[in-house]
Amino acid sequence: MATRHVVSIPVKSSAGRYRAVFDRGGLARLGRHAGAVLPSERVVLVSDAHVAALYAEAALGALGRARLRAEMVVIPAGERAKTLETARRLYDQFADMGVDRATGIIALGGGVVGDVAGFVAATYLRGLPLIHVPTTTLAQADAAIGGKTAVDLPAGKNLVGAFHAPRLVLADTATLATLPDRHMRAGLAEVAKVAFTLEPELLRLLEGAFELDTALQRAAATKARVVSRDEREAGMRMVLNYGHTVGHALEALGGYRRWLHGEAVAFGIRAAARLATLTGAGTAAWEERQNAVLDRLGFARAFPPVSIAKLFSYMSLDKKARAGAPVFVLTARVGVVRVRRSLSLGTVTRALASLGARP
């Protein structure tokens, strides 16, 4: 019998240490993992309609075998469900169910489920114990680790949120087998982000033939190291926003329907690379190396012909903006990263127009 390979990544938070565990087939052991970190036998499993149809039965069965008393709540699927209205409905359901401060919340799904369930866990009764069970490449590599939770507003992405560290992240990479190709690819933008900013070994991996599990684990381990040093985004964690200033603006401009998060971030990385070249913070060769990796991962190179003025208005409302000035993360090479808070509208316009956006 083959040996089960489990990778356990430590993460430090102000609430205490937890682990991000990569365990292929680990959904069958969810009850054992959860029982070790939760304060009571009662849990509420939160998932979306798509993921619940695939994995709720297995998750509830695993919790039952560990003698945990599990109830299920299902939210709509997709970024458009990441709203205060969805959170309010969960609050009402939790109240009707008599959820108390010892009740564990388990978020089973991708980044939207993790964000919404995490936000509700952070704010209902001033905080409930939380476990993330991410089922997408994006969530396993990035979103489930670090304690950020949020919902979107029409004005922009993640504008209402809270930091709330989970007790555990359990990533069962076998669940990725049912992920649509587009969603599988989209999550790799977050892996590429880590490679371009912090991890030369990961960059070389992406430039060759790579195993998905290994790439996800390396990206997750890097994020764990960063958030362990800077949980509240006071400094180093800002690096993880590479590509996200333009990416989040694109998502909002597209009504959270046109592009998946990773697709928008890939465009944002291309924009940041062009900004670095134009401002002298990077080189054309470094920009092309990043573009080549994104091409290889299957992301579109042609920038959408969107209005730069509209993009800039969303960027000005971004949660990282200061006095209406967008914040850009730029790289000169792996490990040499600068946060720029003073790029002019003219500079940003030139960069975006050179990629194909409309002035």
C-alpha cells in the first residue's frame, strides 16, 4: 500500500498557531482533523450549491464518524454571492439554529465560501472557531491561509472585512479533480504571483514541467511565512497584493461576472510588469519573463479594451488606496519588490493604454 503523503505547514497568528495541512484524500479524515482543534462537538458546515452537491455527503459523513454533530448551510455559488446580503442570511440562519460561541464553522469550498463563511465567523457573536476546507487551486494556494475575510460592495472588492484566523486549513488536493479547467487555471495566477515576488525556485518550477500539488504547497508555504511575520498587512504582506490593484478593479468593473479572480489578477500582473518597465523599476526582459509564464499557464495576453478612467475610479476606491491614490506593488526581480503610492494617472494611463486598454 502506498504511503499517504501529508504536508503540514505552520502558520502563526495573533490568536495562536494553526496549520495548513495538505492531505490528498483528507476530506475522509475531516472529522478527525476538526475534532482535534474545535472546542465542542457541534459544527456548522457552510458550502455553496456547486461544492455541496459534490462533497457535502463525504464531509458530513467524516464529521459523523468522529461523533461531531454537524448541520449544513448552503449559499449560492460565485463571486456575486460574496455580499453583505449573503452574510445577513447566514446570521439569520445561525440565530435560528441557536449557534453559540463554541460552535465550529467549517467553510467547504473556494475563495468565496471561505471569505463569506470566514467573515460571518469573525463577526457573529464576536467570533466563532473556524476551519477552512478549500476545494480550489486559488483557495488552497492562497485564500484560505492568513485570516483575511471579506465581502464585496458594488464600489469594489473586499471593502468590508475582518481578520479572523482559522483553527485549521485542510486542503484535500483530490477535490481539485472536479474543478472546471477555467477555475483550475485561474488559481495558478496566485501561484505565479508568489513566484514573481518571493520564490525563485517556484518560478523555475513554473517555467518547466511541474506537479500541481507541489506548486500549490510551495505557494502556500510562502504565504504562511509572510502572514506569520505580518498578519495585518502592515508591511511585508503588501507584497502579496502584486497584480491585485488592477485585478480587483477589473473584477468590479466586470460586475464580478466577466473575469474570475485569478484571470483578473493575471491581467493585473501584466499591468504591474509594464508599469515597472515604464518607470524604471523593472526591465523589459523581466516583464517578458513574467508574461511568458502567464502565457504558459494559459492566461490571455491581450488586455481587455476597458475604460482606463473607469478602472482608475475603482482603483481609487481600493481598500489599500490612500487619499484616492492607488497603491501598486512593482518588482525588479524575484525578491526585489517595491510598494509605490505616488504613480500619476498619466503614468498608469500610458501603461494600460500600451497593453490595449482604452484611454
